[in-house]
Amino acid sequence: MGKFLLRRTFGAIVVMWAVATLVFFMLRAVPGDPMLAMVFDTGDPAAAEEMRRDFGLDQPVYIQYVKYFVQVTRGNLGTSIYGSRVPVSRIVAEAFPRTMSLALLSFVLALIIAVPAGLISALKKHSAIDHGVTIVAFIGLSMPDFWLAILLIIAFAAQLHWLPAVGYVPLAQGLWPWFSHLILPTIAIGTPFAAIIARMIRSSMLEVLKADFMRVSRSKGLLEKRLLVVHAFPNALIPVVTVMGIALALLMAGTVVVENVFAIKGLGRVLIQGILNRDYPVVQGAILVVSAIFIFSNLLVDALYTVIDPRIRYD
Amino acid sequence: MAQASESKMVVPVALDAARRRRRWARHMIRDKKALIGLIVLSALILGGLFAPLVAPYDPNIMDFDMIAAPSWSHPLGTDDLGRDLLSRLIHGAQVSLFVGISTVAIALVAGVGLGIAAGYFGGWIDTIIMRYIDLQWAFPNFIIAVYLVAVFGTGLSNVIVAISLAFVDDFARIARGMVLSIREEQYIAAARTLGASDFRIMWRHILPNTMAPLIVQATFSVSYAILAEAGLSFLGLGVQASTPTWGLILAESRSFISRAWWLGVYPGLFIMVTVLSINFLGDALRDLLDVKEVQDHP
């Protein structure tokens, strides 16, 4: 298993390299080179020349590529070219905890809703509860998260004034101020995610309930409760964990959009603002970090998979 | 017994097709979700196609009746410029459905081409194609679309290219998987022995057998593409301002939602109902075609 994880980690690094390379070349291959356009916007040829030198754009592409890689591996993501020249690594470092707080809270919320909903719906197949869960899950899947976010703001911020509509407060300023700003975005991201997980749990639980070992256990006279908790549920988790990689990715995608609704300056907002401002070093940095989160969480899911299913052997 | 199986064999093709159509129709009507989806979707497509006739007002005409609550003259109210919300949403259906269907059509053709080529030829062609597809597979389609818009820039045509490319991997993987399971069948070997070209084998013998999962995937993909377009427009990465699209109307409403709830509620409702009805259809098609390769989430 150690070998397997080592190989997967190496694979993840290769993917990271591929993403970084693709991002580097694509941003430079676009017709009309946005980076140069940005530089020449100043209108002053001398200043433009200086900026080109500052950003190393006067050098051949392969040298730029090597330099870029050396810098990235040292954690230097360049400086923002929009407004004040803030280092991109600092922007990203400030955004990272916000995105992670949101993602983790949404993940927990989704599991709290999805696990019982999925299980009940599978155990009481075709009952009124099952149909209810299915319909709600369908709606959750079809509801744009940014719209849900707006509905929540209308209801709980604009009408009831219970919770703040936008913004983020660091955890250092107190638990409640931090949490209260995250409640609405968490619901907006967590709900569609819960719908997906609930449906996965329902279908994999139904598969397991049909399995031979369940019939054997039942005929041995095991108590139904023990049967479900000890035999069915852990086995139903295996396919759920497998697709959890995809699901976590969706959660992150939700975060990117919803951060923009609530004006939380997380990675998603940094990325989108960077695109809108044509601030390419920021776009590049944000893409790298967001991609790293995806790749790392997929790796984590793979590792979890080996723990949860001892039947799987890797060599 | 022998007679029965014989009579099954001589059933004329036309009758068989008619019987299949009837079975489809029965299934669609019995499955209430599918029926609802079909009705809502037809209404939306017709409304979008004939938007200038159906919509009560010109979507861009301004009025002094600004931010007016829903009433008889403006069933869904008006926005900050006094434009009729219902008319804008009906015109928005055009853009959403066009983007949804065109991007999936492009992604389907490109993805199936890549997937069949990878599966059929194998070797280094397979390796190169699948390395890229796997790389893209590691990320959600929406994020890929955002990355691509970051590279190409905003605007309707760039959004269509970005969403199409973002969905290619789904189709490529399904097509390749199907090809790998079909490739060793005897009828492929037979066709090859008869001197059929690679292209003919792929076009006439492999493609038709990969149709069922591709149809189901395409149906679900249309709904995700509509969501992706709405999301991109909502973030300001989509079509130009003033084009009435659902995502953009919702984004523009954000400054006014504290005093005009209808501006925040109805555009999203249109998106949700559209996506929901397509997902209902996809679900019914999956049952009907007995497809297990496709999941109902992006």
C-alpha cells in the first residue's frame, strides 16, 4: 500500500506539472498576448519596456518557462500587475483559509443531511419518505448554487436581518462573527452537494442490500440493526468514497461561484477578479492553487479508499 | 416453440420500429417525471424560438415604471431600467437553450471522435488522447470552463468554445469504454475480413452501438451546460451586458434584491425548472435505454 501511495503521489506531482505547463503556455499562446496588451496599455513605450523587463517578457519563452518553474517551486507566484503590485503568493495565502473554511463547513453540512437521508431512503425504498428525498434531491441537483445563495440573502439578510449578507471575518476575531458570516454560503454550497451524496448513498446501499452476504447474514439470524450497521453501511460506503473525489471537486466548484455572491475574498473570488481585471499572474497563481487542492483531495480519497476497503490490494 | 421463435425472427422491421415507438410513448407517459420534463421543455423551446411573438414586451425597451412589483401589466415585475422581466426571461431562454444544445453537440462530436479513435487504434494514439482526457477528468467541467474563459476571454463565442471543450472528456471516456468492449466482437472481425475500412467499421459498426449511453450523457450534459453558461454569465465571464441571459439578469439583480425580491427569484426559477425538466428526461431515458455508465451529476 505504501508503494501504491508513493506512485499516486508521484502521479499527482506529474499532473500538477502538466497543469502548470498548460497554464503557462496557454496564457501565452492566445492571439494578441494578453500579457503584452496589459503592458502596452500604459501608452508610454519606455515604461512598457521597463515593465517587460520587470516581468521577464523580453526573454525567449523557454527561458521564461524555466524561470517560472524555478520560482513556482520556491513558492513565488509573481506579483499582481493590477493596481498595487502585491505578491500573488500573499493574495493566495490570505484567500486559502477562507476557501477552506467554506469547503469544510459545507462538506460537514452535506454529510449531516445526506447520510441519514440516503440511508432512510434506501431502507424505506418506494415509501413516501423515499419519494420525498428523491424529489428534493432532484431539485437540489438542478438548483444553481448562486441562485440559492441569492434566495438565502433575500430571506435571512434582506428581510429577516438575522445574518450578515456579505463579507468574511477571520476566526481570530471570534467564533460567532466568523461562523455567522459563513452560515448562508455554507448552506448554498452544501445543499446541492448533499443532494448528490444522498443519491449516491441510496443507490449503493440498495446494491449492498441485494448482495449475497446480506442474505447469508440474515439467514444466520443476525439482528436487523446489527446487520445494517456492521455489514451493510460500511460496504455501501465504498462506492461513495470512490466518487467522493468527484463530489469534492464539485464542492470546490461551488465554492468558487458562491464566494463571489457573498463577496468573500477566497480563491474563487481571487480567480474571477483576476480574470475580469486581466491580471494574469493572479489568474495563473489562483489556477495553480485551486488545481493543487483538487489533485490533493483526489489523492486523499484514494488513500481513504485503501483504508476503508481492506479487500483492495495494491502492489 | 420452434414456431414461436421463428415468427419472432420474421417480424418486419417497420412493425418492430412502430412497436418500439409505442413502447417509448407508453414509458414516457407512465413516467410522470419524464412527461412533466417533456412538456416544460417543449414549452421553453417553443417560447424561446418564438420569443418576439410570445413575450409581452420588447426585452430591451425601457419604461419609467422601474422596479415595479409583479402586476397585471408586468406579470413578473420590471427591473431597475423599467424593462419587463418576463419578456427578458423568455428571450433569455433562447440564449440558454442555444448554448446548452450547441455546446453539447460540439462536445459530443469531438469527444466521441477522440474516444472512438483512442479505443479503436489503441497504442500511442490511445495514450496521448487519454492522458489529456484524464487530466481534464480530474477537474469539474465548470472549473475547466472558467480556466478556458481565463485564457480565451469573455463573450458568447468564447463561452461556447470553453463549455464545449470542458465537456469533451465525458463523451470521450464513454465512447472509448464502449469501443473497448465492442472491438473484440465477432461482427467487427467479420467486417474487417470483408475488407471494410477503419473509418467504415467505426462509423457503421461501432458508433451505432455506443449510442445509448451517449444519448443519456448528452441529455444530462445539456442541463449542466445550461448551468455552466448561467454561472459564467452570473460571474461576468459570459455574454456581453444587455444581452438578456438568465445568469446575467440574476447578476444584475443583485444590487436591488433588498427591495425587489422578484428580480432575484424568477431568473433562478427559470434556470432551475429548465435544468430539472432536462434531468427528469435524462433519468427516464437512462431507465428506458438501460444505461449504467452515466451518473446524474456532473
